[in-house]
Amino acid sequence: MRRTESVKRVTVLEALRLSEAYLAGRGVEGARLSAEHLLARRLGCSRLDLYLRFDRDVAPDALEAMRGDLRRRGERYPLQYIIGEIEFVSLPFRVREGVFIPRPETELLVERIDALAGERVEARFLELGVGSGVVSGSLAAGHPAWRGTAFDVSPAAVSCARENIRALGAGDRVDLFVADSFDAVAGGRRFDVVASNPPYVRSGEIDGLAPEVSRWEARAALDGGEDGTRFYPAIAAAAARLLRPGGLAAVEIGDGQGSAVAGIFAGAGLERIEVRRDYNRLERIVTAFAPREDGTAWTAST
């Protein structure tokens, strides 16, 4: 009689528990969350659906694929690169290795621009450092009559941004460039909004960040120089030069940089400068306006 080899059954709940323990043992922060995302991806369902399938068996091929994902995550490879997608202001954006992973805090940059846009139906924006396209894509998707210009020094980032913005149906309203200066892409135009989430991590602090960041994300997308403010003088100067009268400049900053960046903006001639904190009470957003002859600017709704 032929002997058959029994295969151990693994339920969804068991797979989650084993995966969480494996990742936690390798120092992964939020091990349970990573395990849920990875298993949901391999089962083709949402994280919520996992909790409705606890007693179901995981197919052997899904388990094998999950093992590969866990090995990579255990090496502190970013979860977002494995999944290949993130959600930003409730919109889907693809991300991949070589492209900066958007942080939730950056949603505040988009929210602040929206708050200060008032009833303006049409506007033109300019973004430095487009990355995966979350800021430009969100602005274009949220304002159907807005048009934008965005650029990045990274060809990989611009390619990713173009893919994302096209998927949002806004590809014909946002011009994307591989470039390293505002003037190279402005084309003599003036803008209503200049926005940027530039690199602002202090050079000496990068190696001390989580391995997911220091080991895998492009250093050029993180390094803001000795004090983290290397890029703000150029942004402020470009905003002063390229904004229409009363136009808005909005940037993301690192905590503790508010006073320095506000001073840089003031030195460039911008007015009505405001530093906003995020939900953790950390300095996160600086906004300012170009002077306007009648002394008015866009009216904040909040």
C-alpha cells in the first residue's frame, strides 16, 4: 500500500500568529499590521476579511508566497515596497523601490492647501520633489479645474508619479519633468500655489533611522543637510519669484525647523507666515503668501 505524506493544515488565524511572531522576533515595528497586510495580499482580500476567515485554511501556494514576503519583511524591507501600493487621502498610489515612501503626515500639506484655497475653482500649482505623485495627484484629483507642474531629480520617481496621476484621471492636467530647478520647468508661467515636501532629515540623523528607511530608501530623498533646511532657501526664492500676487507657498518641515524655515520665507519677502503642527504636536507645515497690492490673500477656511 502506497504511503501518502500528510500536509499540515494552517488556518488564517494560525498564519497570522506565526507571521506576527516571526516579524516581531526580527524587530519589525507593528508586526501584526505587517502580517495582516502581507496575508491579505496573498489571499486577495482586505485586512477586514481576514477576521471573517480565521478558521479557513490557507492554500499551500499562498503559504509559500507568504514565506517569501515574510523573509523580505524580516530583513526590514519596507512593507510598502512589498505591497506596492499605499493609500493617501483615501486615494490609491503605487510605490516601488527607489521612490520615496509617502508618510501619513504629508496629508496635512494637501489639507492645508485645500483649506487655504477658499472658493478658488481654477488654479495652477508647482511642486518640487514630486516623488510618487501623492501631493500633485491629490490636488489635481480634488480640484478638477486645477492644473499643475511637478518635477523631481529622480527619473524613477517621475515615472512612478506619471503612472499614478494618469490612474487618477489627471494625467492631462499635470506636467511632469525630470529636473533640478524651478526655472527649468516653470516656462515663464506664474503659479497660484508652490508646494514641496523636500528632504529635511539632518544628515547626521539618517543612519539612526529605522532600517526600513536608512537601509532601503534613497538617501537623496531624505538628506536635508546639516540642519535639515538645505532646500528651503531655493523653495522660498522660487515662490517669491514665481507666485502670482497673493499666491500660496506651502512646505512640509521636520520638527524643530519651524522658526528657521519661517525666517527663510520672511527673508524672501513672503508674508503671513504660519507654522502648523501635526496630530502629534510636532511642527510639520509652513505656509506663506506672496505680497498682494491690496494686502489681501487667500482666505483660510480653518
